[in-house]
Amino acid sequence: MVPALAVGHHGSCSTRVLGFAAMRILRMVIVSVAGLLVLVGLVACSEDDVAGVGQTAVASMSGPDGVPMGAVTLEQGPNGVWISADVSGLTVGAHGFHIHSVGACTPDFSAAGGHYAPGGEGHGFMHPEGSHAGDLPNIHAGSDGTARADHFTDKVTLAANGATSVFDSDGSAIIIHDKPDSYGPEPGAGDRVACGVITRT
Ligand SMILES: [Cu+2]
């Protein structure tokens, strides 16, 4: 087949060679641009649709009596979610801190359900089969009852969809417990002393 850029049987040999060279370069450019577009498309997909990079959320925490107890902010990064707690009104010491499976704190904190565990793993960081996605390290309150903590997890996302998104059909909540999580198969963290529904910001 004679390429379109070649001049047919009336053209000189050198013109025809030039035509082939131009075609080859053109083809390389087209393949490169197509490859680049696919790459850009993949990155855009993973940022916007799959991982939700850049998405932020907050859980405004309050006690069973409705008293505000600070906030927990969440931000989706390329490799996981950064969860930052700035809470008050706690008793001194360690408190269990989890993502629970339902985005509800009323009529009482039991509405938040159990730990968020879309993969169905066992409870606790020390569990041989792995921990619930919603398991997070304890937070520690000082003598003034405030606690600040930064956590990072790749077990949940803030994406609009996906199997491990906290924004699944029934949402998710942050719960702070009266006692520390044991990190073992039995949480042992006791009563729920603060609750906040995770909402997009
Ligand atoms: Cu909990």
C-alpha cells in the first residue's frame, strides 16, 4: 500500500522515501499522544472516581447529652485517609476511637452500629486475621479532657463509590469510647461517650 504522503508512480524516489519517513514520525507521534492520553485518563479516574483524592470530611462530635466535644477531620490522600482528632470533654486517659458502620448518632449512639468492616475481618490490630477497617489507634486525653491525634489508614476511602468508602449507602460515624480498645478480639472499650456522623466538607 502506498502511503498518502507518497506521490504515486510519477513521484521521484527521494520524495517517496521522505513520505515514508514522515509517515513513520507521524505514527510515532500519534502512538505517543494516545499513550499519554490513556495515562492522563487513568490518573484522572483514580483521583476523581476511585480514590477521591482531595476529598475532605468532618465528624462534629458530641456527647450523649448533645454537648459539643470537638471535631474529627478526614482528608483523602493518594495512599489513604488522614484522620485528625481535636476533641474535648473526655476523662483522663486512653479512649477507643473507631469508624462505625452507620452514619447515625440518634436516637442514641447505638444507631452507629458496629465497627465499619466491609471486608468482614476480625476485630483488633492484634487479631491474627487482621483488623476491622474502622479500627483505629486509641486517643489519649490529658488532665484537661482534651485529646489531639493524627491517624492514617489505607483501609477506608472518602470516594463517592468503592467497596471501602465511608460514604456507602448508610454512611459512617466516628465513635469515641469510655475505655481504651484492647486491640484484641474483644474491643473492651466500653460505653460510647462521643459520636459524630462523617459528612463531606
Ligand atoms: Cu467503637
